[in-house]
Amino acid sequence: MKALLSFAGSLVGWAGLTVCLVAGIIRIRGVFHFSGFETMTLFNAGVALLVAGAFVKLEALGWDRPH
């Protein structure tokens, strides 16, 4: 279960990083809307995914300690 949580956290974190990078590159090119969303909204969604991935990885680290 710990390995699954760790993998899920990494997957969500990488997805968040990808969304942030794509939103940033699109915004730097001067486009304010992409696929019906503002680029800053997409960037915020990427940050939320990064934070969620960090929390899942933190939970996976906590599985080593006795409760």
C-alpha cells in the first residue's frame, strides 16, 4: 500500500508540474485563454495538483511509523 501511495503521489505531482509548465508557456506566448479556461486558472490547478501530490507522498512516508 505504501508503494501504491508513493507512486500515486508522484504521478499526481508530475501531472501538476506538467499543467503548470504548459499554462506558463501558453501565458508567456501571450495567450490568455486556453481550451475555455484562463491560463492562470490552469496554473492554479497545476499548483493544487502539486500540493495534493506532496500530501499523498507525505502520507506514504507516515506509513513507516507505528500508530
